[in-house]
Amino acid sequence: MCVAKVVPAKGVQAYAVSSLGKFVKSLGYRRAILKSDNEPGILALKEAVRRELATELIMGESPVGDHRANGRAESTVKQVQGQIRAMKDALETIYGKRIGGEHNCIPWLVMHAAAVINRYRRDKDGMTAYRRWKGKSFNRNVAEFGENVLYLRSNSAGKNKFDARWS
């Protein structure tokens, strides 16, 4: 499984610690390995998350200068970046305008890009990360990022019968 988030800065800061902690908890394991390179900010973030969680976290760092040791993580980063570019390009095409890095949709697009990879990218064994995690394939409809959808507002049934229940 991979996760991607936009954070204000590298290293230990509340949102980054909370986000990584929630992701680790969501996996449902009592024990997990957090792999990274030896960048001080990332090591400090991992340590801060370890202090926050009841999950046993094993720290795994690749040797300094050995990019092959961290190859899977680096490959995943490239795949997420490619997915972000593809989704951003599709969104710009739909709306006919350029979307800058400071646009409010970017943090959502980054998170969704990682979710798409988890749900749909098949590895050499033919399985997705989602299937390995849940034991079944992801089999729900998902709207394209940025697509307008009609939804039923919660708690609207039985209320004012003259007001629209859909937004």
C-alpha cells in the first residue's frame, strides 16, 4: 500500500505525524515496517509516529548512497508522480484551464492518485495492493477526479418536502 499527502514541510509536524499515523493504523496490523532513506527529517517523522502509535513499528533505512536498496519506494514515488500528472492533465483538459501547484484541489488529487494505484495497479503476480490488504478486489464505481456528481444529502428524507434532497 502507498499513501501520498501534501504536507507544509518535511520532517516532524503535526499534520504529517497524524496522517502517517492514521495510514499505519488503517492497515490494521499490530506490527509494520516503515522503510525510508536516511534523510534526517524523514527519520524524525518516523520516530514521532512510532511514539504516537500502539502498533509496533520497525524502522528500516536503506544504506547511504545505495539507491537500489530503496528501489521499490523510489519506483512507487515515480508511479505516484506519473499518476498525479495524468490526473492533473485530464482535469485541465476537462475545465480548459491550467491548474497551478497552489490550487485547493492539489492535496486531494495527490491523495487520490495513491488510492488509484493501490486499487488498480497490478503487480507482477497480477494482484493489486488493495487485494493483498483486503483479500478481495476493489469493485466499486469511482467518479473521475474533478467530475461533478449528484448526491443525496444526508438526513434530508422526511424533511421539508418542497426542498430539493439532491445536491
